[in-house]
Amino acid sequence: MTEPTASKTARAGCFPAAPAARSTLLLLLVLGMFVVLGTFGPAALHLEAQDINMDRIEAEEEFRFGVRAFHNGRYNDAILSFSRSLSFAPEVMDTRYWLGRAYYFAGFVDAALNQWEYIVDAGAGGAHLRSLLDIVNARQGVMPELYEPGEWAVMSELEGVQGESAVFRRPVSIEPRRDGGFYVTSFATQEVILLNANGVLEQRLRGGLAGFDQPFDVLHHDGVLFISEFGGDRVSKVNMRGNKMLTFGGQGTGDGNLLGPQYLATDGQRFIYVSDWGNGRICKYDFDGEFVQCFGASSQGDFSGLREPTGIAWLNGRLFVADASDGGLHVFDESGNHLRSISGLGLVSPEKMTVIEDGELLIADGPQLVRLDPEEEVLHEVSDVAGSSDRVTSGVIDANGNLLATDFDENKLYFLSRVPSLYSGLHVQIERVIADNFPEVYVDVAVEDRLGNPIVGLDETNFYLTEDGRQVGGPELIAAAHAIDRSQIALLLDKSRSMAEDREAMGEAATQLASAANASLRVVSAGVSPVLEAPAGSSTARVATAAASPEGFSPEWSFDRGLYFSATSLLDTREHRAIVFVTNGELGQGAFQNYGLQELAALLRNNHIRFYVVYVAQGQRDDALEYLSSQSGGESMFLYQDDGIRGIPDDVVDRPSGRYTLRVTSGSNTDFGRVYIPLEVEAYLIRRSGRDEAGYFGPREF
């Protein structure tokens, strides 16, 4: 990867002369044409007679260099080549489209929009380009109405019983997974099933030899499942194969016993809460099944006690409990002390509760789903899900932002989407095409919703690839970022003169990050010019030494060039990407002299790179750094906080990512690498779809 330093020249319309190697190649190409035509000799002196358009040849060659530079992550080299190509052939709209792509991924979104809008205004843009413009404009804030939450509508239904076979029967509860899949408790078939993001059955969990007895709710935490068994009066701790590791509770009315346990919640402190419906109380256990306490059955002041506790949810250090007997909600602390009750909400038959965005509770209530602001005590209808059904028992938001609901009476699962998202589709981006082993071609694709949230859990059945409209062989899914548990991290060092005294702190940061087993670390110094001090995969000793080096500190250091260099160094990896910047927060006036703040934020966001700021002193903060962090999905923190920064690699891996690598077999003719091969990728999920168009050249053959 090379640091792109000429973007301003390209954007100003100044095009440097083609490199000598390119001129030589063009000369050989022209001479080769004469040899093939048998015209090499005296007649070749009269070039005008040969009807050769040298501008066209120059334009095509620059276009070829630009496409190859783009797929190698050298976006600014691509910008220069496409710009030069347009200087020779300004009428070629494909080149202008590619120039927009290079600008977009390089972080110059406004410049990209200018190119694409020019094409549309000229009447040359199709539906794909108009959709792309809509999405990019929306993300830029030009169309803020698309960010409105909107109402939820059913976009698909999954029948649990189909003829003589049953995928599930009497579904009670759903538990989403970070890979887009979800667990469903099948009350009548005595099992918990795992469905993927497409709603396809992947696994049946039956509890081993002991089996489940009317499984009611399921909670997924730290690689294990907790399953409440309504008929068995117990809670089972289960491994991912569905075998029981332990059970706790047991039939009875004594301390720790259960009668008809229903819903589960955890407080994040390795404690689990169970709504003990038959005993009218809540029971608390640790993750090893050890009983802690039961509470809620007795009156406390104005609180008369629980009668039919159903759904429970942990929110902001408080346990919210729904009581079906009066439709009220009751709030307790972690010790079981009653804090307050919320009545008069109009709930008829509240069941499962889950926490959603903005600190609200999503509640399944009879035939509908509602959301509650517990502070304002205001209830809003989300969707009348089931129509003729009287019992929707659960609703949850999955990893892709869909709302999933169970219909206990009708044996159905509902997939709901916010209305704007339902009709706006998916945003698909072809990020890179590698054709070195043609006809075997690797395609890196990112799939997001309209607002930039990643779509996870897709497989090859969700993709359809064509070359100039012709289907290619495959695709085969080679990698999905949501299933990758490793990250590539660039540790960026602040080489301002004021940081010289903190170089030991930078060495400490490097040591902490390098100790992570799931991260590969490289070290980049942001001095007068960015320097790769230690390549990816270096030993802990090497990265610590490089980070603590006394060399390179200068008052003329360049933050923006260091950040750009770090970002481009990560573009060739399919693992999770992040930059960790160690600083005292004093960027200085020249911090964005070469690349603007908005451009850097777009570079990080458009290439799925998270930016973490690590301050070496408590209380430090810089607004520009905080902006880059928030825009890219990263965080800011103090180096010497209680747990240090060792958790950054885990945080990078745990964040969802919608990047995929597909392998296809091309049926196109490359003509020795001279022919441009158009490539189209479509992605589908439930009833939403999206498309991107790009292309590539095969390997050059002479």
C-alpha cells in the first residue's frame, strides 16, 4: 500500500504526465499494431493515415491502470489514472463512474457525488446509480427523513407446521445471535431450534438424554444457553450442542425452587433472574446455578406483591417485571427491593420483554407488540402483528435490525421491518476483485442497510453474481467477517514534540495490544512523514521497542497523513480492521492540512475501519478525535484505566461486520488481460435486495 499524497492535485484538475513505463508500453502497443497489420516500414511514418486515435489508446490504458489500482487499495493512484483517462476521453461515462468509486472509497464523498450526478444529469445513469446516489446522499444528511424510525410492517412469515412435518410447534420465545441467526423455543415439540438469518433450520437442541420438558425461554450468554423448562420446573444450562451441563431450580415452593418458570434475564454480572410464575415471585441464581434469593412475592409498602409474573428485563441497573394479573410493571433493584410500580398502561396480557434502542422496552402483549419509555411511562404501539391471533409471546430485534415475533397459537414466526427500510432495500458494495488466478476470481463485498448498519449471517444462497449479465460459476462463500475472530490493528503513534516524554506510555500501549491472541499488530509513527515502524505480525518485543523509540518526534508532525497511511495499510485484509491512536490529545493547528476531518471520517467509515483514541493522561479529550471515533464505530479511553486497553481487540472482533468474500469461476475472455469484464453482484435477504456494479481486468499476459 502507498500513502496517497496527490489527491488534491487530482481534484484540482491538474494531471501529471504519464510515467515513462506507461509511455513505453503504449509505444510498444502501437508498434505491435503495425506489425500485426503488416504496415511497419516507411508507411508507418504517416501515422495520420492509419486512423489511430492516440487519445483513445491513452484513455483506455489509464482506465486499465485505474481499475487495477482500485482493486489493490491504491485509491489515490486510481483517482489520478481515471482523471487522466477523462482528460483524453471526457465523454466516457464508465470512467467517470469509476472515478466516483475511487473518490468515495478514498473518503472524498462530495467529489464522488459530483461525478455520479454528472452522469445522471447527462441521462446516462441507470437505476443502480440513482439508488446509489439516494443512499449516499441520505448518509450525508441530505435526506434526513430516511432516518425516521417509522412503523413496523410484516415482510415475511415462517410457518412452523408444514403438512405432516413441523419445524417448530407452539413457539414461545426468540433469542437472537450476533451472526444473524436466532434460537426459538418450541414448547410442544420439546426442543430449542436454531435458525439462520434466512430462517432456515440449522440445528435442533433436545437437551441430551434427559431432554427438555416444555422449554419456555432461552438466554444466550458467553457460549452457553440457559433454558427455562415450564413443565420441568427447572432451568438448564446447555452447551452449544444442546447437551445439559447442569440444572437448577426444581419443583417446589421453598427457596430456590420453581413452579412453572417462564422468562429469563441477566444483569451482566453473571447473575440470572427467572420469573417463577407458579410461586408469584422472581428467583435469582448465579451462572453456576447457585441460588441467591427470591423476591417479589411479599408486600413492601404500597406494593402488594407479584401474582402472575411473566416477562422480565434488566435495564439501567433495574429489573422490570410484568405482571399479567393487573397489566402493570414493577421495578426492583439487584437485591430485590421494590422501587416503584407502573400502572394504568393498558397492557392486557404482557409476556416477554426485551431492551431496545434509546432505553425502551419492547413488550409482547396479546396480538400486538408495544414499546415503553420507562421514564416517561408512555406506551406506543409498534405493530399489530398477528391479526387473528390472540397470543404473540415475544418480540426481539435481530442482528440485522429486523423485528422477529412468535405467534404461539398460529405456529408462526413473523419477520418485521421498519417501513422505510422495507422499501429501500440493501446497500451492496463491491470493494475489491482479485483475478490473479483467472478464471478463479475472488470478490470482496460489503452488505449494509440503507443507514450503514451491517447485514450479517448471509451465505452463498444470498448472492447472485453475473459478468455483463451472464451468470458466473458459483458463488462459493470463502469468508464472512462476522465469523472471523481475528483483527488487524494499526497502532498509530503521536510523534508531536510534546509526546516525546510519553514514549514509554506508547510502549505500554503496544505491549497491551500485542498480548491479545486474536489481533495482529503493526506500528505506524505519525511524524513529518508516516513510517511503518513494525510490520503486521511483529513480536511483542519488537512492537514495544518501536512504539517507545525516541526517534521521529517533531513539531511538524502530520496526524492526517499518518492516519491515511495507517488506513490504507489495512485495506488488503479481510479480518476486522482498526486503528488505535495513542496521544495526549494536542493535535495542533496543522492536523488536517492534507486531508480534512470529514474526508478522514469517510475514509474510515467507507472502508470499515474503527478508530480508537487512547489518551495518555486522565481527563484529556479532543473534539476532532472524538468525532472520528464516533463516526467509525470506535471508542476513546484512558490508557491507565483499570483494565487498560487490552479489551480493544475483543471489542473490534465483537462489533458486527457485513463484509464477505465470494469465489466464482469466470466464463469471460480476458484477451490477455486487455478486455474489461463488467461484474454485477446482487444480495438478497428475506424480501430486501441490493445491487452493485463494477468490473475488473484479468491478469496481463504478453
